[in-house]
Amino acid sequence: MSVRVRFAPSPTGPLHIGGARTALFNYLFAKKHGGTFILRIEDTDQVRYVHGAEEYIQDSLEWLGLIPDEGPRKGGKYGPYRQSDRKKIYHKYALELIESGKAYYAFDTPEELEGMRAEHEAAGETATKYDAHIRMLMRNSVSIGEERTKELLSKDTPYTIRLKVPHDQVIGFEDIIRGQVNFNTSELDDKVLIKADGMPTYHLANVVDDHLMEITHVIRGEEWLSSTAHHVLLYMAFGWTEMMPKFSHLPLILKPSGQGKLSKRDGSQFGFPVFPLDWQDPSGEFFQGFREFGFLPEALVNFLALLGWNPGTEQEIFNVDGLAQVFSLEHVSKSGARFDFDKALWFNQQYILTTDPERIATLISPMLNETGVHVDHGYLTKVCSVYRERIKVVHDLIKTTAYLFGDIGEYDTEAIHKMWSPELAGHFQTLAQSLSAEESFTADRLREIITPYVKSNGLKMGNVLQMLRTAISGSPSGPDVYQMLELLGKEKVVERIGEFSSRRE
């Protein structure tokens, strides 16, 4: 059977970076095996549904280049790909389980359930479950019998449908990452399959959809490991065990400290993004995304791939096709992966170094426009070509090249104090006059003028070049000074050198 995998997020909020990695691993596995990558929106939790989250998830995947082969936007013969559009399907299968005795109606009210918990807590039982021990004490079709059940149903009495979990059996499955995993059913509760509002729970919808969509491998986060026992029970109840997918549960992405799961609050606390794109919560709280922070999507993909997975070599830089070729679930770690933002910045820097400057210019242009600066695209491309070696995120270009598009805000007075000497003022005035007469204002020509002058006058080349940088940009650091002079242009260079030296005479 051809490999078919799915990424099945719930639109209860934005796509976290952990979810993005889960999508990536599914995508890579599908591409590795020539299979199909499916996006399925699991929106059965209507209470926690967040408007705009589904669009955000799909936009994030598209920005990352993880384009589904089937999904809400793409379509496909296994649709619909949104669970709220498949409600009737789940009821059909839930009723099949009732008819086979594998599930039952439960008419318990919220008050009755709470009363049951309070009663057992009072008796010192703190972990009361709706299971084989409790089942006969509650109001459900198992305890009240067929006639009473029909009567309640005829009166439209609210109900849920629960899975009838067998008592004291060992349920096991082979996890590709974690090996053999076993659960005893005495640890499990009778999970709700259909809620009182008629919507299916994750457990029923997940299993039914995976079966009908012919999913061959379920690759998801380790937080779903404990739920897999119920899913295996459902496959057994339906008689689908021979077609049950293979499971792989991915390790957590941990906080930078390595202690605990990475959360959106960590991003706010430490000043780095944890979502692919900008997101504003319904509460109004704003979170900056990796895209808006200045990351290239291919750099983020490369970084995420190595969070919890190792290619088995020293190689770190992979494009997505290269990742797909070497990716394997067997090389995914069981333990959590620490989120190292400095490493993420390193990856982004490596990709910026090899990215076409014209593409960087295209990314930067709208940001400059927002500040009121409108620059010729060809000139901006040249600026990006000079400066891409000195930035870690695309946004750094705006800050480091601000002197090209406006006035110098502040000079680095500490550097000036260390390297400036009064005798340089006259030399700078002379250089300014020489440069003003030069028609070919290119980096190579400027080097031919300045270098001999410095040497013939017995000046220190390092001091002069750093002070030239400071004179035209405010800072002694930057790329090749001659390229900076060319970018700024003759008129502004002459003006700034003259003003800088006259202030220090």
C-alpha cells in the first residue's frame, strides 16, 4: 500500500513550532517514500475553536513550503478534510459500535458526574474514572437495560456515547520510535466518543478518518501516546486491526533550559518567536512570528528537522529535498529536544549567505516602505549583496543600513575617542576634496585613491578606514569600507566626511 500520512491540527489556536515540526516530519516521510501528505482539520472541539486559526495553520504550512497533496484547500477523493463537515459519518460508526456491544449510551447529567466524583473523593479515591467499576453505578444503557434506554431515547434525553473498555486486558502496539508500548485497560476510562452536542470526540473522529482516508502511518507528538491505547481498542472494536496504521510518537520540543515543554509564553519571556507567522490572540495579545522576525522558511525547516532527528552524519545544512532523501523515523530520538534559538539564528544566517540578494531585497522592500523609505529595487539588491554576510535575520538589514536611507542618528563616541587624532581632520578634508572631484565613484576606484594617500602620509590604515566608516555611518564596524562609500554615493560621502572632520578640528 502506498504511504499516506496526515497532519491533523485542531484550530484552537495558531500553529505552534512543535506542530510545524510534526507537519514537517510527516511531509518528509511522505516524500521519502513517494507517498501522500494530507492536511486534515480536526475541529470537533467547537467550544475551543478560534476564528482565523484554520486559515493561519494553512498559511503557515504554505509559507514553510509544506504543501499538502490533499486538504481543505487542495481537495481530494477522501474528503471532506474538515471534521465538522463529516459529522454524519461518525454517528454511523458510533451506532455500529453500540449494535456490536462495544459502546453504549450514557445519560448521566453533568451534575450526576460531578456527584460521582465528589462521592469517591470523599471516600479517599482521588482518581475516579468512568470505567468498568463505575459503569454499573451510573445511568447508561448497560446499567438500565434496553427498555429504559429506548424510553429515554424516545424522549430525546441528552446523551453521550462511550467506548466500552474491557476490564484488565493488555493492549499493545509497536511504536516505530519507542518500540513496544503496552497499556492495561484497568488504567483506561470509557472514553466519550460522541459528545452531548452531537459532535464526535477526537478519539472516534481520529480513528474513523484515519481508516477511511487509508492512513498508513500516524506520526504525531508524544502527548498523544497515552491516547493510542483507546485508538487501538477502537480498531479492535471495528475489526480494522489488519489495516491499523503504524504509530510514531515524536519527542517534545523543550524550553531553552531543557526543562519542560516549550510554550508560547517562553517566546514572550525570552524574546524569540514560537509561531511561524505573526498571531494575535482573541484576547488581543500579540505574538511575533518567525517570518516577521526575519527568518527564511527554508532555514526554519532545516532547523526544525534537526530538533529530535539526526541524519547520522555531521552534515547540518539540508534543503527540503535533501532532508526527504535521508529522513527516517528510526533516527528520531525518544528524548526531548532543547530549543536553541541561537542555533536557529545560525541556520538562518547560513541560508541568507547563499540567497539571491534580489530575493532579500524583495523581502526588505515592504519593511522599508512602512518606514516611509522608497528605494529603487536595483539599488536595494546591491545593498543586500554587500550586507547579507553581516546579518542573521533579514530585518537586521534595515538597522545596519539605516545610514544609507536617512541621517546618522548617533556616532560611536567610544570608538572615536580611541582612534581619532586631531591631525586626521586635515587629512579627511583633503580626502573629501579628492573624492568630490572623482567621476568614477566605485569601490575599486576609491581604493586606488585612498590607499596610496594613507600610506604616503604615514597614517595607520586601520585607524583611517574605521574613522571613515564612522564618518559616513556612525559606526566603525561594517562591510568593506569602499563598498560602503560606493553605496552611499559621492554627494553624501563628501558631505559627511567634511562635517565629521570639521566637528573634530
